[in-house]
Amino acid sequence: MSKPLERRSFLSRMGLGLSAVLVQPFSFLSKQQQIPMSPTLIHKIRPLGFQWETLDPFLFCVHHEDYFPKGNAQLGPDPKYFEGRHMGQDFIVKDGFRMYHGSTVPGFPGHPHRGFETITVVRKGLVDHADSMGAAGRYGNGDVQWMTAGKGVQHAEMFPLLNQDAENPLELFQIWLNLPKRSKMVEPHFKMLWAESVPKFSVASNGANANVEVLVGRLGQYQSTNTPPNSWAADHNNQVAVYNIHLEPGASFHLPAAGQGINRSIYYYEGEGLQIAQQLIAPYHAADVDASQEVVLVNGTNNSKVLVLQGRPINEPVVQHGPFVMNSREEIYQAFQDYQNTQFGGWPWERYDQVHDPKLGRFAKHADGKIEEPKA
């Protein structure tokens, strides 16, 4: 195990990383090539980078895809892979993966958040969670963690390389969902949506299937499990939803209308040949569409994967600096002051890059000590 990270040194590096990684979605979007469309069904098509532009009530989405090598006794890669990396701030893919802010285990050691929620959808691999409330967990391979930062929490998200005799691929989406002003200072909270409980269904067309996961919200008769109590998504009128759709070659899927005043974006993150409203969507592009109309996805000759984000906009000012998202600059200054004074409860773990016993399976330990495991 590596030595515990010294908090002040780590936060200094984390601040630099947050400036580059988290502020960027609010500053670089005007420079992206965006393709305006006719205001019928598709409003805009835009290319995707590491961070994905999102529409209110979402703040942004990050798609992590790393092909980590075999792990070692410290649950990280062999140190030979560290050469040529900007360790502690490693966001450039080298040898198929990034270390991010990790120095032994890849991932994001303890760092603070306030004023929004994270929805972490892990497609492949496992994530170790630890936070300043004393909560912990290991989740992945289809699980979803939903964390309300509220008035402030520190958490770590590490990617332990548990396999020592095989590679450790990781793919996940982290989606930032804003909180309205009335909820920005609620108590922190997290819950697990285990893969076994995620509603899944298939629709056949032309001899091919569209396989759908309802990760958040409702789609027809399928409803995901309950949301955190103070989330914007807790009010069904806000129609917040996250769907993951895999289209086999030649398959199509009819995404029903959501209603007036709802934002909806379709992220085409894998494949080639997808059409929306007879418009060919280039791979790794997003389409903002009119949510009041049905959307028909028609796939080409390759497997395709899309992520759908939708919800009613909060329509409040957004002032974001690094890990804090508030409604005014004054509230951002207060967030930094509060964090310096309280560390949002401190850090009860031995190390800031906390990883759990490699023998443990998927689990969640909540702040009240309750242990939760997925049900078969």
C-alpha cells in the first residue's frame, strides 16, 4: 500500500486538475464545432470530447474508457507504466489508459463537492468509493451510484486493478446533475442502483434487437428504483431520465415523446451508421432533439450504443468553480471558506486514495453503518 497522501499537497494538485478538467465544460463549448439544424426534430449536432456538453438540468458528462493492464499487490499497474506520465495529473491516454489523479491506483483520491449530484454509471470494471461521512463501497459492471453532494462532502473514486492475471478494462459515465437553489445545502446522501435491479428490455425490429436499460427515470412501463430524496429527479414532473440503448445491426428503436419544456440529448458514443430523422449521425457525436416529439433511432450495419439524457431545466443561474456548483460567486467563495474550515467533515480513512480489501465483492456501507449488497 502506498503512503497516505498529504492533504494540502494533494489538494494543490487537485485544484490544478479541476481547473483543467471540471471548469472546461463551461469555457470550451463555444469553441467546439457545432452544427445547427432546422428546428423540427434535431436542434443541434455536435462532436464529443472527453467531457460532453449537456443541457440543463445536467452540468456535463464524462466518458471514461481505459484499458488497464494486470494489477499488482497494490491494486495498481506495474510502476514501469509510470514513466513519461505527469503523475498526479495524468489525463493523456498512454499505453491505453490514464492514471488521472492517482499515484499508485488510478482514479480520483479524496476531493470535495458541493451543490450538485453525481450519477456514476459503470459499464465495465469496478470503482472503490470512500467519503467523509464514513461511507464506502465497491460497485461496477452495470451498477449505478447516485450521490447528492448537497452542502458538502469529500469522496474518493478509485479504480482498483483487482485482476493480477488478466487485464482490467474500465468504462464508465459520470454525469453531473444540478441541484436547484432550495436543495444545494441539503445533507449529503448516496444510494446504489445495482445492476440486478436496473430495468432492462429488448425490442425486435427487422430481425434485430434494441436492448434498453432504464438507468434513471421511466420509459413506458419500466421505472428505475427510487431517486435520492432531494434530487431534481425526485419530482416525476421533471422527467429526468438516463437511458442506455444498444442497437444491433439493422435495429431501430422508437423513443417516445417526453413532453413540452423537456431537454433531451442523444449521445452516440459507439458504432457507425446511426440515423435520426433520416439524418446520419457521425460516431462520437451528440444530437439535441425536440423531446415533445417521438425520436426514431435507425441503426446501420454495425452495433451502435447511445446514451440518452433528458430532464426539465432548472432555469437558475449556474456559477461553477472546480468542484463547487452554486448560484452566485458569493456562494462559491463561501463554499471554499467552509471547506477550508471544516473539510466537510474531515477524512476518516487511512489514505486519500482509499481502496478496499481485494477479497471483497460489490457492496455499499452507508454513513449509518448499514451494509448493502446486490440481490441476485
